[in-house]
Amino acid sequence: MLPIPTSFAPMEAESHGAIPHGAQWQYEPKWDGFRCLAFRDGKDVELMSKAGKPLARYFPDVVAAIREVNATRFVIDGEIVVPIGDALSFDDLLMRIHPAQSRVEKLAAETPATLVVFDLLVDAEGTSVVNEPLETRRAALEEFVREHVPPGIGVRLSPSTTDLQVVEGWLRSLGSGLDGIIAKRVDLPYQSGNRHGMLKIKQTRTADCVVGGFRYGSKERVVGSLLLGLYDDGLLHHVGFTSNIPRTEKAALTKRLEQLIEPPGFTGRAPGGPSRWSTERSGEWNPLAPTLVVEVAYDHFSGGRFRHGTSFHRWRPDKAPGQCTMAQVERESRSPLALLQRP
């Protein structure tokens, strides 16, 4: 039996506004996937989420990859991602959480997942190393990957560095294709279930977007969210929304928006299309003439849209709608996969 049970809580990160400096810190890319602890005990393999939920049934390809590792008793900590071409696709990752096993197996064959590993909890000898400092665990993890992980399987080593110039190079070359940076204290043992000694610094950028439509709030007939668009090849594509509009401005803004209602709103991809994630309310939006431009802050852009709701920053009456193009987020397509080099 492994010295760590599958109910073991992973170490978590605290949000932080800036990258910390000092010899006590190690830096890693922040991977935008599903956190996963992988347990191997002989032929048995378990995958556990950050919330302690089993993931193995959704990722049979990752289970198969863990079984190809040339060690039979170990626990590793990492992030499950789905590479599509030269980028990572969170949408394809989400599609794995499906009730039909046949569908999961089909997706696993078509878009196999990868486990990006960044910590070692139980080594190849079956010995727990969670009480060792990170600098010791990291050296052991690199040796584990080098000695026991065959090339070409769906297990890859996440890079790490103590050099801030390297971190700046990651951010400069990959833009928001990289979700951010994780900073970890090298002198601390594994902090199971708490946020001490591990910081996450997410990238935040701004973009100027056309307001192509809006939705009313759920409880009153005032604007609840603005639907955002960016131009590409002359077409205005829906790319997300922003909803943190100051309450004191909503009544006047609603009147202004109602005067601009004019179909189609979006001439390219539009909101409310068929999707397994759609709800009845997702189709209830009002198209606008493409005249208003708003600047929003965002932390990630993938699959042609902002991954999360954006934050309203300011109106841009000085900006022509036609200037709001996908070129603003072109660095998003640069893949962080290039960072996944074997040690």
C-alpha cells in the first residue's frame, strides 16, 4: 500500500499581484488545465482532482500513460492538459467530463491528454518525500522522469527555474498563451491542502472590443452584460462578455443601448449557438449596431474567445470599431508546449 492515500489533498496556491523575488523562490509556468494527483500501486492507477474527485474514467489515456512509466509505486502531482496542434485547448479538456464512457474513449483517441508533472510525493521506491523541501523533491522528480518515463508517452515534465530573466522570457515570448507563473518556496515541505509557500501570478491584459450586443439582468430590465466582439477578415466575431458595469450607470446605459438595437450584431460567430453548455437564457440577447467600443481587462484568451468573463475598464470613444481586431490577442495562439522539454 502507498504511504499516501488517494484522499491526500494537493498543495494549493494563493493569488498574488506580482512575482516575488529572492533566493527562496522557484518559478514554474502556470498550466491552464485540471489539477491531478496520479497514484500508481502495481497495476492500480488512480487520478484525483484538486477537490478529491476521481478523474480516471474521464482520462483513460492518462491512466494508460501512467502504466507505461517504468516504476510501479509512486505518486506525482501535475496538471492534465489537452494539446491540439501547437496550442492547449481548455474546451476539449472540458468535453472529457461526459457521462457516456463511449464518448470519453472516442475523445481520448482523437485528442489525447497529457499530464504535465511538477512535483513528486512518493518516489520510485515507494517512499514518501512530502516532508522533504521542494529543492530536494524537484531534483528527485527530474531524476524520476529521466530514469522512469519513456519518451513519447503522455507524461511530460514542467520546467522550473530560479532565474527571473528566464521567467521574463517565458512571458515575453508566449504572451497570454501562458496562463501565468507559479512561485514556490524551495525550502518548504509539501503543503498538503493549504496555500502556504505557493503563489500564483496570473497574466492580465487589456483589449479594445466592439459591443455587438447586450443582455438584460436576470431580476430587472437594465443591462446585465455587454457582449464583446473582435473583427477578423471583415467579420465581427463574438468573443466574450463583461458584466461588472457600475450600478449607478446601468439605467442610463440601458437607454443608450436600446437606441442602438439593430440586427445582426455579430456578422461572424454569434452568441447563443448550439452547444452542450448552452442554456435557455444564453439565446436571450439583443444585437447592436457596431458603434460602441469598450476596453476590458482579461487573463486568458483561447479557442477564439475570452476564457472567463472580462473586467470592464473604460469606454473608448476615441477608438474606431474597425480597429478592434483579433490582432490584439494574436500572441494568445503561441503555445506554451515549447516549454515542455525533458531534463
